[in-house]
Amino acid sequence: MEAAVVKRASKSKRGAPKPIGFDMPELPKELIERLLGALTEGGPMPPGEISPADKLEAAFQDFLDLDEPKERDKAADEVISHLSDQLDQFRVDANGGNPRARDSLKRFHARLDLAVADEEIHPANLILLGKIMWTAQLPVSDDLREFVGEAMGGDAALAPENTEHVAKLALRAVERIDDPFELYDAVSSNMAAFPTKFRIALATSLVAARKSVVRMAAVGFVVHPEEQLARAVIKTFPFSAPPTAAEDAVVDRLTRVAAWLAPGRLELAEAAFAAMRSGPRATPVAAKTDVQFLASSHDGSGSNSMMACVKSGKRFAILSVLIKSQGVTEVLRYGDLGRGDADRLMGLMGSSSPVLNIGADGAAELLALALGRNISAGSPPPFRLVQFCEAVGWAELRPDPSSANQVCERLLADSPVAKGARRTQTGICDNPYVESWFEAGEAVGELLRATKSRKLAADKLLREYLPSRRPFWARLCATSALVFRRRAGAPNAAWEEFALVGRDIASETPIERIPLMVQIAARSAAVFFDRP
């Protein structure tokens, strides 16, 4: 293939545009190997005491100042790693309700769009940036992807004669990975900066691979967030290999993730995978007993986590699931740990918020409800949720679309108070689980901008903002009630209060008669007035 020629005009390094040529199959070898190593190292912090926003801006400017990518460049590795760390931290802060972090990310995206339009960034570095942003769970713009696609040769690069090159490109620098979940993460992040057509070509080439670990990794694209890409992969699977006993392991995972898909993609997957199995499905393996489950409280953004500690012989693995309003968003695994390391890690994970030991059934209920929200939000869960289910020995995990009110009523069905009049509990307001429950964000800031006191702000929130947020807070109460009710050993007495309050919030009970909602309004006003 002929080399693509791209102009790069750096604002930080004046001069005539410099033509750059590279051969498509060789591009990832230079940059992906370097990135995989660089992202494991910490980068330098800018000197002096400067604001977090200035740190992000400085980190991005250092990235813009990078020269053309080289095979080995430790200084560039540090710049890339530092930018990755900064973006990830700002994403976490923004999700936690920090308005300055949200504003800083907006400015970053605007500055990035300008840099792409002005051709300030070498295409190879743009691919690195796409990987960084994907890993940090930040959106990759269409303009960035279009520029990378043109640099790769446009549609001509996807011609039939280049099929072999595309297949090599998909697996370049990740060929030695023998874990399908790690392989999927690597490939999907490596291709994040490519246009949809390129990513479809790369992903479908994995489906057609002969190595079983590669085909297992390709299953992850069935739950990829981009609909067009996921559908292309689903349609490719039935024609990729004949039904065999060995292929049934791939079909098992395909069947598992198909249940987590929203309508439309679900029917397509069921039809595509139906004829792939060579024989009846084997008897599911019994659930493992050497598993300890912990669930954390919700923070004010609605996020909470669930952890599983799995014992195998004398070693341990810890898996953590991050659950947000839209469902399961992230799964992490830490394997081959000794008892001491496992205990320290579990303690560290529970240091930021209260946690409870819960039974396996309660853990499954909690995740099923989260999957129900994944489906309603049209946001598939991460592929690593399969790894979690297999590690704890769950043969299947079906989404539960139950509403908050339905969860509360289900929990209260055997409780004496459920048969009495509705009543709101006040003890819940003193529970450590609700200490971080408050509202923040752009909408709240805009609403309270002109208020003169905390009391007026709290009243305004209670009357004008919180009524529309009742489903959100009802869900937090319902899932908290579930965690307390399913505590390992014996239920925590607080479950009844959370269920009752959740039921009230989900009902037509006047909001000013619900102490928890009054407290949330007051805390939100206090946070707004105490902001730096």
C-alpha cells in the first residue's frame, strides 16, 4: 500500500507544514507497543503550585509539543502517561459532581477539536490519544476519527486486497496476550481513534481468527457501546466457524452476553447464535462456595460497587464491579493474591465508603437490577462482567427491569409494616449510608445561582428540582434496602427504613413530608454555598 501523506502544523513549533509518510500495517507497531508500556508508568507533574485545570492544560500542551512518534522515547512515554492520569482523574471528579472538573473537560475537548482541525497532532499520536480517552471512558470525537481515517488511506485501505493487512493491524502488539478479556480491552482501546468502518473491519477480522483466545475476545464486541460495530460482529459470528464441541465454549459466552442486550440487538443476536451450537448445552457448573461478596453504599452520584473475593487453593482473586445510574459500567480483576494482599485490597476498597458482607443471592439480585438499567439506558455492560460471573460460578445472570417501587414492595412483602399505613422513617437520615447523598451539577448550579441563602436554596430545590429526581432517589433507597436485607448472616435492621422511604419517594407522598428528601435539599444547598 502507498504511504499516506499528512500535514502537521504545530502551533508550538513554527515552520512550514512537514509531510509525513507511513505505511498502514507498520503504524501500530511503533505506537501501541510504546503505549502499552507507557501507561503503566507515572508521568511528571508540572513544577509549582498550579490549579488542577492548569495541570490538565499543561499536560495537553506537552502532548501537542510531541515530535513524530519514535520506536523508543521515554520522555514521550512520560508525557502520554501523565496526560492519561490527568484525564482519568478529571473524569472521576466530574462524575462525582465537581463543576470545575466538568468545565475543564469541556475546555479540553474544545481545545482538542481545534488541534485536530488545525492538524497540530501527528496521526500516530492521535491514535495514542484515542486509546487514552477510551481507557479514561471519555468520548472520542468523530472529527478525530475522520482525520485518522484519512491518514490511514481512507476507504481504499479497506479494499479486499488489504484484508490481510487489516487482520494484522488488529492484533499487532497484542499477539502475546493469552487472556481474552485483556485482549479485548487492548484491541478495543487500540482502535478507539479509528472511524467506524475501520473498527468494523478490525473487529470482524478477530471473529474470523483461528486462535480460540482471539475468537473469545471477539465476543466482547457483541456488548460494544457502538451499535453499528456490535451488529456487524454479531452478523459475522455464524459464518466464522463450523459447529464443534470446542466452538461451544465460544457459543456459551455469546449466549450469556446476548441476554444483556437491549431489544433490537438482542433479537439479532439470538437469531445469529441459535444455529452455532454443535449439541445440547452442557449442565452448568455449580456456583462456587469459597466466595465472599461485599457491597458498598451509594454516593451522591448514584454510584456504588460490589466486590467478590474468590478463593482457589491458597490463592485469591478479587473482582470489583462499579455500578452507576445507567447500570454496570466497569469490572476490574486482581488475581493470584496471597491472603494478606487480598485482605489489604478488600480493606482499601472499603475505606472510601461503608460496605456490608452480602450473600450470593443478594449479590446476584443487585447485579440483575443493574443490568436492567443497562438495558433501559441502551448502554451494554462491559465484557469483563462475563469474567466476574465465571469467577464466582454463576451459570447465568438475567437482567431485572423492576422499578424501585417494585423492589421495595417485594422486600416488604413479609414485613408487618407493609400491611399498615404508609409512614416515613426519620432514622434513615442518621445512617452513614446517606452521608454523601446530595445533588450537584450544572442544573443545580443554574437553579441556585441567584439564591441569597441556604434556606432559600433548599426550598427552591425541594419545590423545583427534586420532584423530577424522585425515581433516582427511590432507586438508591431500594437498592440500599436490598443490600441491608441480604446481609450475610442476618439482615441489618436498616433495610426496613430504606424500603419504606424508597416506597414513599416512588409514590405520590408530598415531597416535603419525606425527611430524607428534605435533608438532601438542605445538604445540596450547603454544598452549593460551600463550594470553593
